[in-house]
Amino acid sequence: MNHTNLIARNRAVHNVLLKLRSVIGLLLLSAILSILSPRFLTYSNLLNVLRQTSLNAIIAVGMTFVILTGGIDLSVGSILAFSSAIAASMAHNNFSATIAILTGLLIGLLLGLINGLIVTQGNVPPFIATLAMMTMARGATLVYSNGQPITGLGEGFYLIGNGYIGQIPIPVIITIGVLLIAYYVLSQTRTGRYIYAVGSNENAAKLTGINIKMVKTLVYAISGFTAALSGIIITSRLNSAPPTAGSGAELDAIAAVVLGGTSLAGGEGHIAGTFIGALIIGVLNNGLNLLNVSSYYQQFVKGVVILIAVLLDRRKS
Amino acid sequence: MKNFKKLLALSLIVLFAFGILTGCGGNTANSGGGSDTPSQTEAKGKIGLVISTLNNPFFVTLKEGAEEKAAQLGYELVVLDSQDDSSKELSNVEDVLQQGIDVLLINPVDSDAVVNAVKLANDKNIPVITLDRSASGGDVKVHIASDNVAGGKMAAEFIIQQLNGKGKVVQLQGIPGTSAARDRGKGFEEAIKASEIEIIASQPADFDRQKGLSVMENILQAQPEIDAVFCQNDEMALGALQAIEAAGREGILVVGFDATDDAVKAVEEGKLAATIAQMPEAIGSLGVEYAHKVISGEQVPEYIPVDLKLVTK
């Protein structure tokens, strides 16, 4: 009797630790960095980390939706670049910033939708479908921009990436908004429940009458949209849209999602974890720069962190 | 019904592709014709250009220089993009050797990894000319490149002169392990060491504008006192400028490298202190010119250094 109680309690403690492991990882990393660099734990640096992290966090939110259904989206970096290039060239040609930004977002949504349709209607595995989109959209960006960065965006475009509301940078506020909406959709709505259902057991979900294709198409559209949103902010921050923008973004986003405890097999995970995951990557990048760690070590350290995260993910399942 | 949906998806894709093609009609007009119309005018010969990436304005300009010279001398130029991937480069070389070229111009992704590709051409007795980056092995007729070590030194000397020989500088490095990053860093660091200026941080930002921004933001957090920043290319310099502006820090000298259009504009506006101009157009153009000399059986030197110049306001 006592014995089973103990096991149950142990399991409960174990589960809590598992759920919190990304938070513990983040705190541990931050503690080490604040000991090593007196500059780390300053108000301005933390704000700086948040602003840098927001770019990856926004993409990672969309990626979380996709990964929850058991899919993957490799095309986010390229979608980001293409929608940025279009938005930037519109702003460059004296369209109002609002119209340019909305068009950029719409293009992200559309490319994501096409991803979703290729996956669901074309029955193509997500890895392949989005790999194709990754290459096509990057190519389209290069063709469209002729390999040159698009600059000269005007004042209106400046605000979204560089402005502040009170003391808080606008990109951070946008990120918080995106996180809250995503949290609400995943935990409080029927659509959210469907997304988890599709990821944990597609056949069972189908039998209960969920329109699986609709759900899957939706998550890729969301991912395309968030990629474009991040692209708009990057474009504003750089005051230009380089054709290389967002290369490698898919890896950082996937790493954030996995570090946050979302299972690559689908059906399990949460938005808060993704945000913590993105913070871990942001803090790590920031810390390596603050400490002036040599370039060769940096890549090694990042690789080790991702490896540890993936190993933890395997242990869970 | 199912077929209809497939059709719908397919037509969306086609529509997407069509949109791209129409959106940029003006840009592609003179680049695609080469391979389709070989017999339009009797070309003197065929030159293959395998280029590390067309994802970077520098190499795009290099390609344009080569194209212009080839048109002028009456050669057909086949351009293949290795997308910064050495294995893609190898297959590109295999492909271009199948097309019966007379000379292979190659701008390697990596000096060591390109050796097998060079040897492939050697086996087929096709002369090889390397552009911008050298090959560590194989038989190369001519190497045409600007001297990156000298460029790094040039940047250091400019900073030393502007700061009157004293101060704190930051270096943003390119992709770790690339020869451009190594050489520019070497020239810069050697010249700085000889002065009283101190390098307080050296961090990689991968030749990328976005990373230049975020890495510079982080360095600004760590370093309360910075007098100058040397960036191993302009993309990083423009990102760093954005970070410095946003942080409201003043009096920091930023020096870039490559003199891309954006950077030259920033120099004219007084934002960027200086940039080192390589002449990518000249590298591409000289590449074709020396290919012509090799084809005509002229003797050529092993190394053609291409001049650099300092661009200031």
C-alpha cells in the first residue's frame, strides 16, 4: 500500500521534472552566464535577448502547430525571405507600409497554404513537400531580387521592428500577442483539440469524424504566416530584405520546438515550452557573444545543446 | 472529386510559378539565353563557370563581369551555381565537363574540397582557372584573386589612422574556416597588433546581415567602450550599423569589406566609415580574358592579383 503510494509520488515528481526540464535548463544556463559575465543579467541585455529571440519564437510558434500534427516545415526560412522581398519591394516603390506588410503576410499565408495542399491533396510527405517549397521559394526570392538586397523602405516600415511601446520593443509585444493567441487556440478551442488528436492518432481522429486534411492544411498555412511575420520584423530591423534572410531559420525553429518538449512524433507539447526553447537558443547565442567565445567553439557548443535536447526527447518516449 | 482537388493544387503551384516568372521578367532577359541557342552566332568556344553561390551580390557581380567579357570576346559562357555546397560543386563540374567546354573557370566553395573537382577536369585535359578562392591541389593554370590579407591590412591601417593609433576595436568575422575570413582576419589582426589598438572582441557573424545585427547587439551589451568595428564583409557591416544606430551609440567607426552597392551608398551618406573594394567584376572579366589566353595557347602566370581599393567619403 505504502509502496504503491511511493511509486505514484515518485512518478508525479518525475513528470513535473520532465515538464519543467526546459525551464530548468534555461535557468541553469542563465545562472551560469550571469556568473561568467556581469553584463548578462542587466535590464538592457535581457530586453536585447527578448527582442532577438522574438524573431525565432514567432517562427517556432507556427512550427509547433505543424509538429503537433506530426509534420515538419522546412520551408519557413525561404517563405520568410520571399514574403520579405515582396513586402520590401512594395515599400520601396512607395506603397504604404501597412499595405506592403499585409501583402507580405498574405503571401506567407498563401505559400503555407500551398504547402498544406501539397501535403494533404497531393499526399506528399511533409518533409518532401516543404523541402520542395524551401528550394522553390528561395529560388523565387533570388530571381525576384536578382540576388541583391532590397533597400530604401521609408519611415513607415521602420516602426514594426525598431519601435517601442512604453519600454517594450514592438517585436517583443508582437511575440507575446502571437504566443497568447496560439496558446488560446491550442488549449481552448475545438481546432486546438483536433490538432492534438491528428498528431497523436490520425486514424482514430479520422474515425471520430475530424476533417484531417482541413486541420493539416491549416497548420501549414499558420506556419507560413508566422514565418512571414518574422520576416517583416527582420526586414524592418535591417531596413532591407537580403535574399539570404532566414537561411537556417527552420533549424533554429525546430530546435526551439524540440527544446521546449514538443514531441517530433506529434500529439504532445505546448506553446509555453516552445517559447522557453526559443529563449534557450537566444540566451545561448547572446551568452557566447558576451563571453567572446571563439567562432570554432560556438558551433560545437550549439550542437551539443541540441543533441542533449534530442536525447532527452527520446528518453521521454 | 479527388482528381479535381489534385488538379486544383497543381494549378495553384503552376499559378505560383507563373507569378514569379512574370514578376521579374525584366531581370532574366539576358541571362537565360546561353544554353538554349548555341548556334545563333558561331561562338569561338565554350567556357564553363562554376560559381560558389549566386546568393551573394559579390558573386553575382563577378558573374556579370565574366558574362560581359565573354560576350565581348565571343565565347559562350555556361554558369552553374554551387549554392555554397561542395558536393553540389563537384556534380556541377561533372555536368559542365559533359558539355564540351574548353576551359573551366571555378570559384571554389572551399579550397580543400574543390581539389577532386579540379582533378576531374585535369583528367579530361580541360585547363582550370580558379577565381577568388584558390584550390589546395590539382593542376590549376591561373589563380585570379584579390589579396584578402592585403585588404584586411588596408582596413586596419585606415582604422589606426582614424583613431590616431589608440582605441578599442571589435571584429565581426565571416563563416569560420573559409579562406576569406581567415585571410582578412589575418591581415587585420597583424596590422592592429603592431599598433596600440586593442581588439576587444572577435565574433563570427557568418557574412550575414541579420547575424551582423544580432551579434553586434550582443557585443554592444558586453562592451561599454568601442571606437571602431571591422567587419569582414559589407553585409555584416550594414547589420552592425543598424545595431549601433538602434542602440543610440555614437562615434563608432564601422569599416566593411567588398564595396557592395548598399555599402558604397552608406559610405556616401556618411554612415559607414569605409569599405574595401574588391573588384568582383574585374575578377570575372579577367577570368574570361585569361581563359581566352589559355585557349589561344599563350603563356600565362600562375597568379594574377587583382587590386583592392579603399572607399571612403
